Amino acid sequence: MGKSRRKHSREFKLEAVKQAVEHGRTVSEVADSLGINRNMLARWKREFETDGTLAFPGNGRLTEVEEENRRLRKELAVARQERDIPRKGRGLLRERKELRFQFIRDHREIFE
């Protein structure tokens, strides 16, 4: 079996990056002293340099940009559905009731 995956808290990551940045130690030195992989610490350092205080939001929590991106994708999906429903229905609304409701039943899973 492989190794189990360790999870590190936000505070641990910030402290590790702080040691590498503020105390003038190399990433290798800090990683070896903490018992973590050098590549992992280098990735944490890059993420901290990119996102600053917003780095390492935690499990399931998104950064502001990712949250806005998710929200906009949902809005776009709704807009596309609203646009596509009349296209697929075409002249169906002028048909008999049975045909209109059959169309709704046939396409229910698409537009839920």
C-alpha cells in the first residue's frame, strides 16, 4: 500500500513559507527541517507569492476569483438553457396539448 496523504493546516503552511522567505533560509533547508517534500514547499511558496494572505483557503473553500468564476459559469448555464428551450420547441406551442407535454417529458432531464 502507498503512503497515506498528510494534511497540513493553513498555519503550518504559512509558517513554513515564512521561514523560507523572511529568515533567508533555502527551501531545501526548511523542507528538510520540517520533514516535508521540497517540491511541496516550493509550491506553497509560489502560491503565497501569487495570492498573498488569501493563499491556502482550505478544503472546499475557494478564492474570490474562483468563487466568481463558479458563479458566472452557473449564470451562463442558465442563460444557455433559457436560450435553447424556445429553439428546441420551435412551433411546438401551436400543436395539440399532447404533443406539447410530450416534448416537456422528453426534454425534462436536460432542463432541470
